[in-house]
Amino acid sequence: MSPVLRFYVRPSGHEGAASGHIRRKLQEKLPDLREVEMELCYNVNWTAESLPSPEEMKKLEWLFGCPLLPDDVAQVSWLVPHPDDLVLEVGPR
């Protein structure tokens, strides 16, 4: 079975603006909502014989990241929920 590689990306400028819009829309239904944090996650079905080399990983990170924001791609989520936070995942898997 092929491994699925996950690349988590911090929002850049336009995603940050979208986050504000989403927060305002959600606050209409959930007035106690304080904050919305977002990240993008890219799932890559890796079908090669072996896991990607460090050079291939750099290429994949470059592909999913923003060239103006160094280190905006990670293999683990940027979100660190607190015990009273609600985490929702939206989108296809």
C-alpha cells in the first residue's frame, strides 16, 4: 500500500483574508466564537518504490509552499488546539 504524505501549509495573505470572512460569517450563527485558525493540508499518495529523498521532499515542500514565506510547509499540523477548542476539518480526504 502506498504511503500518504501530508504537507501542512500556513495560510498566506489571501487565506488570512478568507479566515476573517469565514469568522464573520460563523459569528452570525455562533456569537461566542472568538477566533478561526486555518491551515491547508495536501495529501500526496506516494507510489514510488521508496520514500522520497531529502531533495524530493524539498521539491514537494516548494511545490506546496509560498515562495515568499520560507518554512511555511511542515509535515505536522501547525494548529495546537487547547482542551476547550473545537477543531473542524473541512474538505475531501
